[in-house]
Amino acid sequence: RKEVEQDPGPFNVPEGATVAFNCTYSNSASQSFFWYRQDCRKEPKLLMSVYSSGNEDGRFTAQLNRASQYISLLIRDSKLSDSATYLCVVNSRYNFNKFYFGSGTKLNVKP
Amino acid sequence: DGGITQSPKYLFRKEGQNVTLSCEQNLNHDAMYWYRQDPGQGLRLIYYSQIVNDFQKGDIAEGYSVSREKKESFPLTVTSAQKNPTAFYLCASSGFEVSNQPQHFGDGTRLSIL
């Protein structure tokens, strides 16, 4: 079983829509959680860390559910520029320096 | 500006040739990483280093080698033993033993076979 699993998509949504992605992780010792954004043929860039109580950054909201071992990312009022692949990343409390990446969820925002 | 610099941006390898990809960071991070990404696929860990003069194999280390002689530098050599080296190579760094420290990435090197 993969450490981190994501629905590959693509999610095709119109501008202005709200879209949500989930990501499940298999290791209950996972300690830190992140969402990255990766544009085509570019490096991943940190979108936001995910905190236990959930957190928001503008149109983006991240949630953590430790009991069910998943994290989510909600994007409100989607923009064309939000089109990208969103990567879920976790690491373990036993080795903060080992990161596990999901394969990514592709989002296409259409005019 | 602090960041991670990878060079070259594009690299071509001939059959039987070893090539070295450069990665330098000025973020004062202890941990550094190399990943490989194939088209339409996720990132796979090749090697990582938590401290100078120490490194560990990742999931796909065969055909690759690394060194960590300086904190700022973590070069990756793609050897002739790596039969399918064409991919996008990403270097990353992070703080050491600090919870909730994310990784930061360089802008990558695209390697192709001639």
C-alpha cells in the first residue's frame, strides 16, 4: 500500500467553483502535512502546511482528520491560475527528514 | 535571496557516460534530497542526506551516486548503470529534526539521452 494516496483526477471545474481534494495516508505516525502545487514542467511549490486544527490562507482551506488519516484541501472561487497539480506530502514523527509524496491531483479550471 | 540552485537546467547524456547534476542551497538547511519525476508521475526519492558526510538511499538509488562534502552542496551523479535516465530531477532541502518544516525545491534539471 502506498504511504500517501490521492485521486489523480483531473478535476475539471468552471471559474468561480469550489473544489475539494482529499489525500489519505497509511502511517499513523505521520506528523507533518503539507499541500504543494506543481505547474506543468516546473518544480513543486509549497502551498500551505496543514495544522491539526485546520487552517485557511485566502481562498484555500486545509483540514486534517487524524482519526480517518486523511487531509483535505478546499479551494473557493477557483481562478484560471489555480490550474495545476496539487501534491499531498506527509512526514513521520520518527524521521522528520523523510517526506512521502502523493502522485498528485490535477485541477483544470475552465473559463 | 535564499534558495536552491540546480544546474544545468537541461542536460544530455551519451550512452555509457556518467553525468553530474549540481545542487547548491544557501538556506542553511541540514537535510537535502534528490527526487526523480517521470512524465505524468509522482516524485520518487533517489537519495537523501541529513548531515554532512552522511547520506541514505531512497527508493530508486540504483544507478545513482551522491556526495555531501559541504552543507550547501549535494551533487547527484547519474551513472552509466542507470539505463533509463531520462526524467526531471529535483533537488530539495529542509531543516533538520524540526517538526512541520516543509521542503523547498530547486527548479530542476531535465536529463535526456542523446
